[in-house]
Amino acid sequence: MIQPLKRALGTAGTCTWRPFFWAAGSQHAAPVSGLGSSGHPPKENQNQGREDFRARLAAGPTLQHFLSSVALPQGTHPQLVEEPDHFLTSSTWGQARRKVYLETYGCQMNVNDTEIAWAILQQSGYLRTRRLEEADVILLVTCSVREKAEQAIWNRLRHLTVLKSKRLRSRAPLRIGILGCMAERLKEKILHREKLVDVVAGPDAYRDLPRLLSVADSGQQAANVLLSLDETYADVLPVQTCPSATSAFVSIMRGCDNMCSYCIVPFTRGRERSRPVASILQEVKMLSDQGVKEVTLLGQNVNSYRDTSEVQFCSAAAPSLSRGFSTIYRAKEGGLRFAHLLDQVSRLDLEMRIRFTSPHPKDFPDEVLQLLQERHNLCKHLHLPAQSGSSRVLAAMRRGYAREAYLELVQHVRESIPGVTLSSDFIAGFCGESEADHQQTVSLLRQVRYNMGFLFAYSMRQKTQAYHRLQDDVPAKVKHRRLEELIAVFREEAGRANGAMVGHSQLVLVEGPSKRSAAELCGRNDGNLRVVFPDTELEDGPGSGAAVRAQPGDYVLVKITSASSQTLKGTLLRRTTLRESAAHR
């Protein structure tokens, strides 16, 4: 049997050994005899030949025989030293637990995906590091919604590949992985364009990360971008990236079936599927036990949630859509719906706030709005993505509603939930958008007067219906001019909407020190607006006489003294609780 090459070293010389066949009792190397003309023993002698070979091998000289023939100075002894191994195997590196560095880009779903990926890697023995230079594995959780988001990843890869090329040979090779939506969309392009990317994993392939990294350790690129019809990671409890945080995200569903013409999500995250209610409740309860005070339920189309895991609810009728709204797919019957989930989650911890994002305007049955109005721990904030104020553009976007139906829903929401804050998404310069269409969006911003907004210039994505059927015919300069106008109008109207809170008290969940001043604290009110206030002492309960300072995770009352389009400022009044605050509304 041939072993890896080794050397016997002494102070007087070197003896390199090789395998030989030895004749029993002989002191010299000799070929084994008895082979036929074909090079193999005759069949009648084959068994006997094996026995003779085993006997001669057992009686042959050992390694000490070779060492004894080396002339060494008196008093020295030979040492067996292994040749330095320049080709370390993954098992050699695996003896020390490897450190992974995770970097997240994009939406809240990607934040949650990062926590899922880390939970899986932690179970496989990896350690987490927040220092890039310490990492053995660098994983980027990516976004593909807009071209700008992808360009940020390409730029980052150029930096990381330089880091990889400078890796010391004494350390295990640095492995770089691309995860998430960009991995799903570009697949082979990433592997071919960036030769130093080792792993590519789509949003449904995080369970496969340990195997993919193992393959990468053998020197091969590894990829898994298969989309799933049922993967929800329901049995994976995400590990929070910031254990001391007061808030957390909980994914309740994955994928999307809406197929809006501009959107890449159905192609990067697959078809819509929901986690079982029991799995979600387990995670929220765990977060509550850890002291988390606010949970945001996540999904691409969160309010179309439909848990079909419990057989007794499979025959339930599909809820009706918001009036004036339609879908490109048939109504889906059966399953526990979003209103049931909200009801159950809100009962787990009456001192925990519950938010959700991102909903589609078509899925707001009255029972959801009623729950939001009744439950003090369901936040009175709704995200209603409009995308455009022009019915013609909305039709081209395949949104399933016209301007009038959207405005009717806004009015119904405000009548059902007094004091509700609204946010929205808008796209400037979509295919075929005229100046008149743009002005319709401007007028919608003024009419609704949103408290928060997310506005972007249109970026065409491959695979979408717009890519195949429409023309990206609005010049880039026009897109950005329209975007700047939308932003200006939004800020003006949001400033007015938020200004209505000046002089009133707001319940705020303290998050920590303000980024701009260590003398101030910041948090968010029920309507998800950022509130900044001085970090001053306050009385610890009525008549206690004890002075304390507000801490992250505390609920406090703040009297608002000024407002802008993005921030409220005020003075600290006192600490309180969710239930106490609700009782004094």
C-alpha cells in the first residue's frame, strides 16, 4: 500500500523510501515471481499466490530497517518528519471552527434571510464575526429589485476579491458567497464574471449552505438556485443579528403571485407560500421571552397570508378583495387567513407591538381593519403601495386597480382606524409614462398626504413582463427629474401631516441613543415615525420620588414640539406601558 511521501531526516544525510515487494527472508529487493505471460498469476495459483504475498509482506523489513542503514554521528537519532503539506484538506481546516461574516443589502426580508442563514450555519459549527479581516467565509445577502442595488454588490465584490487574493497561505482560503435575490436572478453570470466567488445560493437554498461551502473547500464553485414550492423555513428559528435589539422581523410567508409587470420578486423568490400559524406563534413567543418589544410580520404580500397546513380549514371560502381591486390569478380558497394570524399573534404578549409589511392594497377585508382599530398592540400604521397615481400606468403595471379604487380604500381605512398613519411606494418614469401621468402621481401625493414614502426611478429588470412587452422609453434625465419632483412634493405634504401631531403626546418605544447626539434618545411611535427627545431623568412612577433614565425597550410618553417630513421632536414626560397608554386614549 502506497503511503504519502515522507522523509527520514538525520544530521548526516537523507534517506528517501519507496514501496518494494520483498521476498521472505531476503535482505535485498527482488521482484515477485510466478506471473504468467499476461502479467497475472495463473488462475490455479491465484489464491496460493495471494497467501504467499501476504506472508512475504508481513515478514519484510520495517521502516527501521531503512533508518538503521543511514550513517549518523554518534549520539544522534533519526527523526521522522512529515513533508510540509501545501494542499491542506477541508477536514484539516475544519478542526478549528470557521468564522463567517454576513453582510445584508436590501429590504427587511433580506435581514430576516440573514438571520435564517446564520441559524443554519451556527448549527453546522460556524462562528460569527463582525470583523471582515477575521472571516474565513464572507456571505453577501443581496437585493435585485433595482439596478443600483446590484451595482453595489458588483462594487463590493471587487473589494472582496482583492482581499481574497492577499490571503496568507498559512490560513485557510477565504470563501466568498452571494446569497438571495441577485444570486437567483444572475446565477451563472456571477460565477463566470467573478471567478473568485465560491458559492451562489438562492433564497430557497439556505439549508444547503453547509454542503455548498464544503464543496467550495475542495476548490470548486458551488451553486444552488432552485426555487421551491413549499420552503418557508418554518422549522428554523432565526438567530437575531443584534441580540440586544428591541425589535425583530418574523417572516410569515415567502414569494409572490401578483406578477406586477415591473417586479422581479416572483422570479427571484418564487411562488407564494405561507408558514403555519403554529410555527409563527412559536417564534413570536420566543422573541417575547427574550424581551423583544416589537415584532414586524414580513412577506412580499403579507396580507394574502394563507395557512393550509390544518386540514379542517381547507374548505374555508376565499375572502373578498377590496372593492374595485382584482388579481391575475383565481381566488384561493381554504386556509387560515391573515386576520386569524393577527388575532393570535396580538394575544401572545399584550406589551409587544405588532406591525406588518408589505401588504398589497387588494387584501384589506374589514376584519383586518377592525382588529387594527380594536387591539392596542396592533400598530395604527399601514403601508399602502400605490406605485403611480395614473390609472393608465397602473394598468400597464398590472396592479389590479385604478386610481379611484385606491383613493376609496384610503378613505375607508381612515374612517375605520382613526389616527392611522400611511406610507406608500412610488415609481417615477415607468414605461410609457407621460408628463400627464406623472402629474397624476403628484396630485395623488397631495391628496392622500402620506406620513412616509419610498420613491424610486424605474429600473427595468430582465424576466419581468415589462422587459418582454414594454419599452423603457422614459429618458434617464426625465426619470430623475420626475423623481426629484415627487420627493419634494412628498416631503412638503408629509411635513404637514406630521405637523398635526405637534402639541400632542405620543407613545414611543425607546430604541437607543440618537445617531446625531449622545444627549438625545430616539425611538418610534405607534405610527412608525422616528421620534427624538432629550435623555433626561424622569420620575420612576407616580409619587415614587426616584429618578431614572429611559432605557432601550421602555415605553415612554413624549410631547411633540416640532415635526418634519421624517422626524418628530419632543420632550420626555414619563415611562408607561402599552396597556396603560391605551387606557388613557
